Amino acid sequence: MAILKKTINHNDEWQLQEAKNRLSRVVDAARRGKPQTITLRGTPTVVVLSFDQYQELTLPRTPLSDFFRHSPLRDIELDLERNDDVGREVEL
């Protein structure tokens, strides 16, 4: 799920004072899966996310070694022999 990769809509951006005055609206939008950006002096400063989105972003990642250890392809034999072909000479 690409949570923050979407372009932030202008409606999803709030000046700090406006966000304070309409906090319940900011939170409701974030709970519906629409991250809300709060700006300070015109600069994006913080993002309000739903708790589910926050957890998805902060969950520990599986180490690569565990990924390979539990892969359904772990018992497949790979041909790791290097090809001796040196390619062709090309005139530039």
C-alpha cells in the first residue's frame, strides 16, 4: 500500500491555526485514509495519519536473511556458473 506516495491535494493541507480550529475534521480525514499535511509559515511541517497507516510505516521489516530462509523457493537449485562470453567489440 503506497500511503504517502500520492500527490497531496490542496484540500489535505492545513495551516497550523486552521488545523487547530478544525482538528476533528483533520482527524476524520486522516482516519478515512487521507494523510493531512499541516504547514507552519507555509512550509509542510507534519503529517497526520490514521493509526493503521502509522503502524504500517513503522512495523519492523523482515531481515533479508529471514525472507530467504522462509521463501518457498529456498530449495530450488540455481545455476550460478558464470558465462565466459566476453561480448562483442563495438565501434563508436
